[in-house]
Amino acid sequence: MRKFLIGLGVAAVLVVGIGYAYGARLALMAMLFLAHPPRTPFDRQTPPPAPDYAQAASWAALPGTPNATDATPAGISHIDPAAAKVDVFFIYPTSFFSNDRWNADIGDAATNARTDAQSLRNQASAFNGCCRIYAPRYRQMTLGGFLRPSPDSSKAMALAYSDVKRAFQYYLAHYNHGRPFVIASHSQGSHHAARLIAEMIDGTPLMKRFVAAYVVGNWIPESWFAKLKDIKPCERAEDTGCVATWSTLLEGADAQRQRDGFVKRSALPEAVAHQPFVCTNPLIWTTASTLAPASDDIGGWVYGKVNNPPDPHLVSARCDDGALFVSDPGADYHAGVLPGGNYHDYDYQLAYMNIRKNAALRAAAFLAQSSR
């Protein structure tokens, strides 16, 4: 056993070293290869301290405080938070990669740095052209918990959701002041967003303030919408009170394999994987299967490129049963591609400028309706 563990450690060092030598793509593959669920059962671990949302340190983004969501492409300005009439409550994806702990401590500097540099800059920042952004830190479940779904991972996700719910309740009680709001999320964050929308917004007085939701990178079956009272999929660019959702794959990828994996990770009945799923095309904002040409892509964007310019006409896109199939965006967007042609890490970035424009459009449409 000792020799096996030593060998595994050497292999890990070699794989990570290859990643550094040959680029981010191999480093990503190494991380996925080495990740595993914690071996200590959830109930035998003491959870990290619960966030206190009265403290600014418990938020990754608060309006008026400089943070990573202030990032913009070259030549693009963000709105003064004091002038914004709509809020965004953003729930970020997984950035915690421990093999020993089920849930992140919100004081973990390395995890917070990844969250801010990746999700907040590349995803949440898409909403800074129209809205004030609130992003709570929460005790997210580690990546390894998704690889082998179990009662332990379900408990870890429940703990993470309890933070998101409390943060949203605190936001409503202390920051919202009756303002319209958007829910936006990605991946693990979208798992929590879907539950939050179903439990706290749909069929409640909050619908009067609910502009829309962007629940991205977490497959949503039609049956989820069927259980809701008021909320439907967004069908047009200016629709409000609705949910836009998509999961991005390279044209020709096996979408059924991805749906199967989602259902397994979510501990849903296997039959759900073969039910219809919903996809919103972020280039043209419809659930139809119409192919949107690359000319409809106003611009993809990844923070940190030279001069930070958007990339206009980056991809074509079409919806098919929950999957957003896109053309190859080129080498600048290859580093984070997951196995099977899965562009999960670029769900926002490939249509960044379209999302930015659409958020402003939906906010304006909602405000116009409210003023009548």
C-alpha cells in the first residue's frame, strides 16, 4: 500500500509537471484525474464556520466596493452602482478542489482567489453594464463530490445551499429595498439557483420583482418547469419573469452522455436523462433549434487577453434538447475544454457580449412594464 501511495504521488507530480510544461489544457486534465471525493464521511467532519452575511467579508461582490465583477472588455464601461435600478444576485460555480474536505471554508484564500479571477471576472462581470451585483461566498461542495454521487455529496450540497438561501434572505432584508432583481449562476451555483427559484421566488410575492434568471451550465429538464406555478423558459430576448438556460458543447459532441452524467451527479432517476431538456440560445434568445450564425455573436470574451478585446463573430450556435452546440471558437478557448467537447467552462464567455446586452434589455423591459 505504501509503495502504491508513493507511486501515486510521483504520478501526480509528473502529471501536474506536464501540465505546467505543456499548458493549461493538460493541467486541467491532471486536476480532473486526481480529484476524488473525501474519504471521511460527511457526518464525521466538522463543517467550516457558517458565513455571517452581515459581514462584508462574507460577500465576493458588493456594490460600491471594488471587486472582480468590475472587470470589463477594452472600451466597455460598467454602470455606476448608484445609478443602477436593477440588482443581480450571482451564485458562482465550483472553485474548491479539496480531496479531504466536503465543503469550503469561505476564508480559504486560494479558493476565493480562483472564484474571483475566474467566475466573477469572466461571468458575473457580464451584468455590470446594467445592474448592481451581489455575490455571496458560500461553503461550496468540493469538485470531488460530483465525481461519485453519494448520500455524503447530497449532504454537502445541502449545506452549500443553506448558505445560498441565507445569503439571499439577507440580501432581501438588508440590500434589496424592493428593487427588481436578476438571479444569475453557473454550474454548482446553478444547481443552487434552480432550487432557490423553485422554493423562494416562484409563486410568491417576489415574482413582482423578479426580472429573469440566467441558470447556466446545469441541465434543466422540461419537467422542472412543469412543477413551477409562474416561471417559464425565456422565449424572446425581452421576456421577463422567466429562466434562460444552456450547457455548451462542441458541434458533434455526445449530448446524451452529458445528460446522463448530469442526472447521475444530481441523484435524479435515470429516466430523467431521456426526458426533454430546455436550452436557450444566448445568441438569439430563443429555445427554438434555429442555427444562429457567428455573425449573431456580438463578442466572446475572456479576461486577461492582450488589451482585453471582445472577439466578435466567435461561434455559431444552435439548441438541441438542452445542449447548446457551438462551432469551434479557436485556440484561445481550447485550454478549458472538458472531455467530450464540453465547453462548460466557457458557457458565459462564448456569448459574453450577447449576455451583457440582453441583461440590460430585460432590465429595461421590466422597468418599462413596472412603470405602466
